Amino acid sequence: MGGYGSGDWYRWNTKATVESHYEIDIRWMKKQGYLHPGSAATLSWGSHGAKYNSIGLRVETDRLVLNYHNQQNGGAWERIEDEIFFTWIPCNYGGNRQWFLCPGCNRRVAIVYGGKYYRCRHCHNLTYSSQRESKPDRLIRKAQKIRVRLGVRRNLLVPILFKPKNMHQKTFDRLRREADDAINLWCTIIWRQRQASLARLREGLFSTSTARG
Ligand SMILES: [Zn+2]
């Protein structure tokens, strides 16, 4: 399971990518044999051997009960007990397939994602990062598209100096500015991303020691 124990925690703007959240996949639970009523397990997430957080799972006949501690914005740790009901849908090839019913929207889902509460990706407003080009990539592509239009090499280190013959000066100035802005924004985002990544690492180490103490 890619979501467990992976080391990528940073998030983009307010729309976090799925990979940066703790997740519980009902198919994974089934494979592990955790879906039988009465079974209980503790899931831990961490990175590079450091344990960040753990969550207690208990399966009852019609629901999954979650027990964990949540810390919001560096505040006090709050103990949370939550439950997610199951629903069963007959499969085409026979038998029933078990799903979660998201407590937030009653959607039938296979995966719930952490935050303060475990909910489906719609409730968390998550997007799959693989389904969209990341913002930095888009900026680079934008800058390169402009360069092609201006007849300049794609290499971003080559300055844009000359206006194509049949282009208005105004258009040229605007396009050159747009290309510059895209690259400047790209630099800012990459820098922020590194900072966020470092901050999460620090936060993770801090949480671990708090949880033990
Ligand atoms: Zn939902």
C-alpha cells in the first residue's frame, strides 16, 4: 500500500493531494483479514522509521470504530472516537462487496482519508495528484509555450530578447512578462514546497516525542 509509511507529506495550497493524508482502504483491510467482526488492529504511519501517528481500528458487525488522537495546529491532543458504517453491494460475479459509507456524505467509498475525521475524498476536497499536472509543471510548460511562440529556445536560461517580426510590441511585452511571471512563481512554489516539507519533518519528530511523553 503506497499510502502506508510513505514519506511524502507536503501539501499544495489548500487542496491537499491524497497521498499526503492518512488513509484507510477497505480492500486493504479485507486482504489483511481485519474485516471480521470482533477483529481489532492498530495502524501506524511514519517515515524513515519514525512513527508519526497511530490509529486503533475495531470492527463490529455493521461498522468500523476508529480511535485516535488528533492535534490541530500544534494545539493539545484530542482523543477522538468515530465510526464508519459498512454497506454491502452484490457483485456481478457473485457474493457481496463491502464498502464504507462516508459519514460526511453517505457516499459508498473504498477509502477514507484522515484529517481531524476520516472521510471520503469528496468531503476532504482531495484530488488525485496523478490526475492533474502539478502547478510547477504547468508553469514550466506555460513558459516554454510562450518561448516557442516567440521563437526562443525552450531552455529557460536563455533570455527572451528579440521580438518576432510580425508581432506587436505590446503583445511581445505581455508574453515576455507572462513567461517571466510563470518562472518567478515556479521558483516561489518550489521554495515553499521545500520549506513545507522540512516543517512537516520537524512537526513529525515533535509529535512523536509528545505522544510518548
Ligand atoms: Zn464523504
